[in-house]
Amino acid sequence: MVKIKDQDFREIIIKDSYNRRALQFKNDIIKYLKNFGLTEDDVEIPLESNAMRKVQASASWYMLEHHLFFSYNGAAKFVENMAMVKQVIIYFLEQLMNDEISEEEFLEKFREDHDIIEQRKNARKVLGVHEDSLDFDEIHKNYKKLSKKHHPDMPEGDTEEFKRINVAHKILKKELNL
């Protein structure tokens, strides 16, 4: 089980037909979003040419007048990441449809800036971790070290750098659902 957005989800292990299944998961998400009046043009779900590779899967869509986004990179293969993206999005869409969560609660879970991928990449650079790092302990350790060094009350303190470090930490903390 994996905890995402305060819910437990079953990890899915896929052993064959990787590219076909990744496409199927993409189509399932689009089909489900059509129930909310969206069209294929409102949804962006990039596919990896080799779904066996360890690559992040993501979905981006416009709904309720907001840009919404979800990505997952905790599985061993792109296709398994895509399966998790499908599972999470559909779970919360069903909760929205059944009035188990409000529109605002739904938006809070998925609302992101248009350039969130670039923000996450820059946040990792600011904190001095590998651009694909998902190790929150490493991220947090670097955050603590840098925030202490650049704290405005310290001799080498730099208020603007301290703010950048805190924003970077917040972005990655949200990405990792912590």
C-alpha cells in the first residue's frame, strides 16, 4: 500500500504489455474525465515511448476553471506509475461525483501552477539534490542545512535565499504528499 493524498492505494505490478497498458490507463483517465464535461483537448497525459523505463507519469487537465495536475514516480516502471496516476485521479473523481468531497477539497488536492514540473526541478536544484530524487530524508536534511546557513539571523544570512529554500522545500513536500 502507498499513502497518497491521505489515502491508501494498492501498488500495481505490471508484468507484460507495458506500452498497451500505459495507453489504456491514459484512455481510462480521459474517459472518466469526460463524465465531468471535459474533452480530450482539456487533458494532457504524456506517454513514455518505452513504458518499462523508470519514468514519472503525470496527468494535467483543466476543470472547474483551474489547472489541475497529478504525477507519480514511486514505482519501478512508467506503466506502473501511470496505473497509480489513474487510480488516484479516478478515486477522487468518484468522491467528487458522490458528494463525498466538495469541489474545493478536490481542487485543493490537484490544483497546481502550469509550470509545476519546472518548479520541482528548480526546487531540487536549490536544495542540492538529484533532479529525480524522491528521498525526503535527503531533501529535508539539505533543507535544514541550507536554511540554517542562510537564516537571516546568521552571519551569512540572506533573507531572499532563505525564502527560496523554504519555497523549494514546500514544493517538494507537497509533491511527495507529506
